[in-house]
Amino acid sequence: MNKTVKAAIALVIVIAVVGSGITVYHYDFSAKQKGTIITVSSGYNSTKPLDRIVSLDSAATATIYALGAYSKLVGGTIYDSYPPNDHLPNITDYPSMNLEEIYNLSPQAVIAFANYSGSQISELLNAGIDYIFLNSDAGSNFSLIKKQNTLLGKITGTEGNASKINNWMNESLNSINSTAARASSSGEITGFYYLSSYGGIWTAGNNSFVNQYFQYAHVKNIAAPYLSGFYTISSASVLNASPQLILLNPYVNVSSLNAPPFNTSKAVEDNMTYTIPSDNLFSQPNFRDVYAVQWVLYKAYNVTASIPPFPINLKYNPDPITVG
């Protein structure tokens, strides 16, 4: 999950992540070979897949399940939503990871979406635990998601399935893009994503995976020209742009659209405002984002792009609109 998104949503719904307090614990580092930091850039340089992984990234947890490697996970977080009925031990991960809880699970690696403190990472490495850093913050896009699929496939020994998922993503996005181009041939509409109202109007600008949803659906994101990543936009900017489509995070009160700067927008006037059907749809950059783009296109132009069936037979439907 994106760190900024997680923080904003946590504040909105007032989730209190309670750690285990101050604990003195001991771990025998002497018999361990030092762990390594693994990223998309560094790759995974071993031919032996890992069998015990703690995932502090809900998006990665979903991907590992889709890869057919869910049995290799020994820990997750309270933010995991896919697969449903997840029974992994929950590791306290925000704003810092609970090392004691991680050590108790004896993992070979920890997957993180956020770069935790250098001291915590050093402790993991000294304990012989690899640190897999997946950048899921501003800058994430479909190209990076596919690279992360490949990396997770190699780490878990499911490279063949990673290739299948990447090919499916390419075919699906090409179909969506082509359908959107036809639907918007007379002119693209403007859109706005309302992430949170806590401390301002939070949205997604350029250089974010959410902005790519708009791009593939041929909707002009009014926030893109101002700033990158996730930020607060001024009321004046929203008022001047008067978006034709407004998409609301489930935790944003619909009544906020009855006041400036939204109440005079084209979207409100034309009843083109929609609450996202799942809070996970716009907050976890992974292969399931394909369904998010398909949904945006439908809401923008009332057309459904045909995408191929998911290439791996899963017990749980990967479409977040269906299963959350």
C-alpha cells in the first residue's frame, strides 16, 4: 500500500495501530549470514527460492497469492485484503516494523513498501534476514508493477506465472487504451480523485499509479499539472478546473460535494460523481490495478473494455470490484 495513502486513510478512519510496547529481546546473530537488500534494480541474485517470507506490503501479498506462492508467506499486516479470509499473523508495521514479532516467525526475508529506518534495516540484515524493498509510493506505475511481479516471481520460484501475469496486464491495458481512445474520440473529459479531506483536499497528481488510471482511461487528471505524487490541492485549482468526473475514496463523505469548490463543478451538475467500490482499488499498486482502470473508463464514458480472463486459476476472484 502506498505510504501516503495509508497514512491518510488511517487518519480518516481513525485506526490506531497499537504496537507491543517497549520490549527487550535478544536474538542470536552470530550463526547467521548477513542478509541483503533486494530491489527491482538489484534483482534477486540467488537461484534458490525463498520459503519463509514476511510481507509488510499488502499489494505484494496479493501478488504473491496470485503467483501461487501464498504458502511461502509466514506473516502479513492488518491491511491485507486479498486473498480474503487471510489468516497470516499480523505484524505491526506502521510507522515502524516490530522486529520482535518478525524474529519470532524466523523468516528468510521481509518485504516492505516503505523504507524503514536504517537502524531497523541493519538489525534485519544482521539477523540474516533479507530486506526486499518495493517502492509503492509516488513514482509507481504499471511498468514498475510488472518489474515487481518479475522480482517476486524469481524470489518465490514462480517466474513462469509472473510472465503470465505481465502478459495479461499488457493485453488488458492495450484493450482498455484502445477502447478509451474510441470512446473519447470527440474529446477527453476531465477528472479528479478525492483521496481524503483530512487537513485539506488530498488527491493524486502526476508521477503516481492513480494518475496512470486516468491516462489509460483517457481522462485528463486536473491534479496532474500541479504536483507529483499524493498531495493537497487548493480549492481554487479545483474550482477553476471544474472536473467533469469526480471519484471519491470510500472514506470521503459524499456530502462534501455539496460545498465549494465541488458544488458548482460539472461533475456534480451532471451526476458524474462516484464512490470507489473498494478502498483497496486505489491504494495498492499491483496487477489488480487493471480492474481499476477498467472501472474508471466505464464511469467516464459508460463503455466496458473487454479484457482477457486472468491467466492463473485462483480460488478467489482477483477483481477487487467484486471481492474488495
